[in-house]
Amino acid sequence: MLVCSATLRAASAPAPRIDSIYPIGGKPGSTFQAIVRGVNLKAAYQIWFEGAGINATVLGVEAEPVSSAGAKSRVTTELLRIEMRMEASISGPSRSFRVLTPGGISNTLAIYAHHEPSLPETDAPHDLPRQAQPIPSLPVAIHGRIAQAGEVDYYSFQAEAGRELTFRTLSSAALDPGIALYKLTGSYFDPDRATRLAFSDEPVPYPNLSTEAILHYRFQHAGQYLVRVNGFWGHGGQGQEYALLIYPSRPAEPAAHEPSDVWRERRTWTRPLDPERMKLLWNRAVAGQAPVLKPVPVIDADAEPKTVPVEPPLIPLPALVAGAIERPGDIDRVRFSVKEGDRLAIEIETPGKTLPLMNPYLRVVDSEGVEAFTNIFSNVNANGNVSKQIHPKTQYAFPRAGQFTLEIRDITASYGDPQMRYRIMVRPQVPHVGEIQVSEDRLNLVPGKAQKLSIVTDQEEGFDGFVILTMEGLPPGVRAVTATEVEPDRPPSTSAGKRERFTTKNQKATFVLIPEPGAPQTKVPALAKIYAQPAVKGELGARMLIKEIPVMVIADEPVRRQTE
């Protein structure tokens, strides 16, 4: 047999994209097959995980059958079959993975690790209570799909009297799941009637908050029960997978924290506030310019008053104020003193209930009761209407010295609950480097062709220094240089109100990545690191890791080998 090679001209390999995986998880120590759904996966050769604990082997790729009910798409969806091997020692609830092809590296999807034995959803109909798929034993993790709009899945199980179980979903990004418990009671008119006992779905979806459903239930009587899974508002379709976990209720697991070397300024209501925040902020400035930092005291705003007449407690600055809006109309107050020209920042976290269930309204008044500022940002939008919105952070420069009172309540004054907890940091402003946003989450580079990478740096609380940006760990033959570009025209601004109190200034930087014409192709991505370093008046701050980005060098015109 003679083997020779011939170079055939071909179009540049398209970049892969992955949309969903089924099942979406497995038990540590297990091996299972899964199907990844996406496009441009035909030549996939490896699954690349971000973190240790899982390995996978590519078994094959096939085109997804075209549904006779739907119109054929211009893009062929492909099904990538893989075998997952999850180590018994894996830590953490999930791992992100990508698919590698000659066209480069794909976007990410998550694969979950759960402790319960897996049970697949059957193909037999189980969208009616009497057709419920039986669960042979508990605990369990049922892997299923809401494949069509309006679809519901019923499962039946046995529960003992007095047993408390937790029902929890893990789902794909496309699915907003809801769960409900039923007892098959029947009625005079309908012998198959199921009586609902409890349900769980977040009342209103909100950005940055989970849409997973979780339900705790104690069964008063032994017997057979049903649990139903459905999509919010009856939504369903391709890529809407879930795992329904059922297990004995246990103490809540501690929330996973961001890696210590990754900063999220995030002007959101759920970012953590703790006594170490001042140190963290100065770590993103120039430490040599920091004042002597003392421990930040925690003030209980709900403590019983010890003076008559009752006066709000006088707090030092900085301070962390903790409390709760325990009942409708509840207003908590603390006092603080400032000097002329003092610049303060007030941040609030809602660790229990948060927006839209809890809407914290902060109001600062002087000793005469005259309002100085609030956390409401008012401005005139493009339609000429006044827009008002509460913010989790506000800044203020005091034009005169005096004693001021901070009031905390729900903006509606109609709601109150011990779960409506808050933590408020009242502190001097710290000019620092805020969140740094990188436009791309992966880079597929072609030799001889430049590709840009945009980075936006936030300058928080009056930071007026430089932010030095560098990239390291690029593949051989690839260099990163800085560049300029023309900013697009922007429409004239409307009345922006007191924007400086609620938003931050930012600057855009551009890297251009240039692979040399002879840069070698990569089979496995290099993990490039982006660093930032503040510089103020010639002094340098700490070097900070901003992001790690997988980078591959791919062929512009792939070479195909022919065997005779």
C-alpha cells in the first residue's frame, strides 16, 4: 500500500459552538455517556475542562435528525457523543468544559457533580399523574428534558411519615424550572385528580440570581406521592435539560465564593460585604497611600435602645451595619459624624431576600431632618420621562460638617420579614481599580491575521491613576500589542441627574493579538493570563490577575491528507 499526501484547498474551519449537554451531571466516581448538542462539531477531537476531576473521551459525531414538525435550519445541528469519567475526589458542584475542533475552541457549558445515584427519564409518556414514572428508591438524581412547550414530567415515590425531603433542580441555562408536589387523591368527577401539596419557583426572575427551584417538605403521612417538573410559563424546547435531586433534608451548604484572585466589583445586591472590605479595596489601589486600617466594627441596627429618649446609635467610620426589615413599616436608623469635605461611600448587601422581594431604600438626613441624599438615581430617559431606580451603592461629598442619620427601610413600606436582612458598609471612599471587563471568553487565532481584544477598566471612587495591562502565556509565535480604534458616535446625553453618585467612569483599552505567519498550530489551548496593575503619582500597586483566556492557533486553510 502506497501512502502519499495531497494538499487540498478548503475553506477556513468554522468555530464550534455548544448549546446543551444531556445528562447534565453525574455522581463522583461514575462513568457515563453524554450527548453535547451544538454546531461545527464534526471534527471534534477533545473535551477540555477548566479544572481537575473530570475526563472525557470523544466517541463520535452525527447530525441531529430533522424534526418533521419544524422548518429545517440553515445550520446543521450536530450531536457529539462523549464518555465522561468523574473522579470520586472531585470537589465543587460543577465544572466548565469546552470542545476542541480544527476550527478552534468552543464556548463553555457546565457539567454538575451530585452525590445522588442517577436515574434517566424514560421514553414512556409520564405527563399525566397516573402515568408518573416510578422512582425505585431515594435519594436520587433524575435526568430529564422539557423538550416541548407545555410539557410536564411526573415522577412517583414513596415517603414515610415524618420524613423531610429536599427537592432541588439543576438545569441548563435555557430552562427556568419549577417543581410541585402532589398526592393522587381522585375525586367524584375525576378519579385521576392529583391534589397539589406544595410548589417552588422563584416569584420573579431577576438578573444575576439563580432560577433553580428548591423545596423542603415534611410528609405527615406515609404513602405514595408525585413530584412534577415543568418549564416556567410552559416554556420548553431543545436544550432544556434538568436534573431533579431528591434527598433527605440537611443543613444548607455554604455558598461557593469567587476565587480570591478574581475581583468582582459588581454593583449588585448580593455581593459580599464584610469587615475585610476596606483592606480588599486598598489592595486594588496603591497600598503605600493607604491610611492605617483598623478593624471595621459590626453594628447591630436591631439592638434594643439603651437611652431615653431613644436615639439611633452613633457609629464610627467605617462601620458595617447589620439588621433586618422585620415588619411592614420598619425603619432602622444609625447616626454618624463627618467633617466638611468628607467623601463617603455607602454600599448595601441583601443576603436573605433581595430584589424584587426586598427593595432597600436608604435615606441620609441632617440633624434638622433635611434630606441630604438617597440611593435613588433619578434621570430623564430618551423618551423624556423621569426614570427612578434604587442602587446598591451611592457616593456623596459632604459640603459641611455635622451629624447625619442613615435610615433604612423597604421602599414600599408594605413588606417586612426577618429574612429581609441587610448589611450596609458606611465608609470613606477609596479611589481604586474597579471591575475589569474582557470582551472575549476564548480566542481562535489564524496565522498572519490580527484579532482584537477589548478591555474596559472601571475607575471607582475618583481613581485618577493609570491601569497597566499585560498579557502572558500566549502560544508560541503569538504576540500582544496595544492599539487604538475609532470610537463609534454616541447620541447626545439626556439629563443624567446625579450620575456621579451611582456610576463610575471607565476607559477602554485594546490589545491586538498577532500570530506570526509561521506560528505553529495548537491542538490544546494555551491559558493566557491578563494582569492589571494600578499606578498613581509614580507609585505602583499590586499586580492583579484579571482573567484567564484559552487561546488556540488554527489553520486558515486546513490540510487534508489523502491515503491510497
